[in-house]
Amino acid sequence: METTANPFAGLNPKPSDDNFFNALRDYLSVQDLMTVTKKTAREAIIAKFPKAELASLKDFLNQSIDKILSES
């Protein structure tokens, strides 16, 4: 019986806060900041980390967005 290796098998299902923060920074760095919203930024992170439980991280993601934008 032949099986196909799962390319995501080695990924951590619970990324660290730094992983989320860096993903947000990368996402925001290529967006038009006059049109991007916190909701669209959170949705982009959810798409990047589909297996992670992000519902409980909404406040963290919002604070991270504020911090990244204040550094710009």
C-alpha cells in the first residue's frame, strides 16, 4: 500500500506568538494601509495557519497589528 507524505506533517499546529507577529508584519508590509482592516489582516493569518486555534488570539492579533503600524 502506497501512501503520500503529508507536507505539513512536521508543522507545529500551535505556532508561537512570534510566528503570528512575523506573519502579520509580512502581510502588512505588502498591503495598502489605507484600505486594509484588522479583520482582513486576521483573515489572512487564519488562512496562513489553518490548523491553529486563532479565535482566542483575536485580541493578541489586534494588538500586534497596532504595534506593527505604530512602528511604520
